[in-house]
Amino acid sequence: MDMNREQKIVTIGVVAIALALASASFYTGFDSNPTITANTTTPPEHTLSVTGVGEVNVNPDLAKIMLASVTEAPTTAEAAARNAEIVNELLNRLAAMGIGKDSIKTTSYNIYPVYKYPSDGSTPFIVGYRVSHSLEISIQGTDMLQLGQRAGKVIDEAVAAGVNQVSGVRFTVTEQTMKQLRNQALQLAISDASTKANLTAKALGVKIIGVQSASESASTQPPIYYLDAKAEAGTTLIPGQVTISSSIYVVYIIG
């Protein structure tokens, strides 16, 4: 009986210890100093969005003439040799005009097989080779009309040398001039956006207190040029003005 009593006492002691541990764990889960989180979210800003536009028109000071010499022959060597003769003749004629090799660059050089396709539907076969040498000639000038005449002269000399493709003429401005004009157009666009925003804010009875964001884009419109049919002495191109445009989208904060 004494042994049973001791076992009961031990069992009661173990249960008491377990209850004590559980109670301590339960109360530990409570923080006597709970964290208080405040809602500090900034209220949404009231905004006004406008688009400003700026445009600058200027006479071109640069012309780029894109042309090509295309030759065909039974062999690649013959086609390439004939093409080289034409290009060399062109370079000599351009040099006589005062246009150096630093103003001329090759944009592509290709050799293709020329196939014949039999009418009976049989397998096509090679009958020769075609060589294409594309060039870009750049000329500068401060006088727009003289620039057009000089560009026309380049075309005439190219044709006389044997060039048989003129893919286009582009009148534009030099890179340095383009940077200056784009900055001018951007300043005009910013001023236009500011004027629109102030007028709108005044009409709505609000005040502009800041800028939330702004994004800018720019474009260049090359001039349309005309062929002077009355120029009997040769080809004369009459270019128009180059237009550089800039637009800016501004989101103003109002209050």
C-alpha cells in the first residue's frame, strides 16, 4: 500500500509540473507591451496632365545620296571587275567635284547568282552572277538651293560613270546642328506645357505646387524635294525645310 501511495504522489507531481509549464507557455504568448501600427499612407495627390509641343524649321545643310552600281556577267570575276570599273570612275568624278573619300561610304556589297527558270518547269540553273555595290555620298552646304544643285550634279556624274540605281536622296542637317535644334524644340515644348498648365489651373481655381513626372519624345521630318524640270544643264533638286519636333507630357501636382 505504501508503494501505491508513493506512485500516486509521483503521478500527481508530474501532472502539476506539466500544468505549470503549460501555464507559463500560455502567458508568455501575451505581450504586455503590444506594438501599435499607425496608418501613415500619404493621401493621393491631385494632378493635372498636359502635353507641350515645340517645333523648329530650318534649311538643310546636309544631303545624302544613296546609289548603287549593279552589274551582271557569266562569272563572278567579270561581274566584280566591271562593277569596280564603274565605282572607280564614279570616285574620280566625285573627286573632281571636290568630294573626297571621307564623304563616301559603302553601305552594302553583294554577289548573287542569276538563275534561269525553264518554261517546262524543270530545275532552274545558273546563267551568270550579279554584283551590287551600294554607296552613300554626303555633301554639305549652307545655301539650300546650291545644296540641291550639288546633289543633282552628284547624280548626273554617277549616271555618267555607269551607276544604274539611285535609291534616294535625303536632305537633313549635321549631327551638331541637330542636337542644337532638338534642344530648342524641347525648350519650346516645355514652355508650351507650362503655359497650358497655368491657364488650366487658373481656370479651375487651383494652384500648381510641383511636378510629379515628365516624359519627352522627339521626331524629325525630312523635307520634300522637287526635281527642277527647267534645269537643262543637269539634274537640280529643290529641297524644303527640315522640321524638328519635340513633345513633352507633364503631370503637375495641384493643390
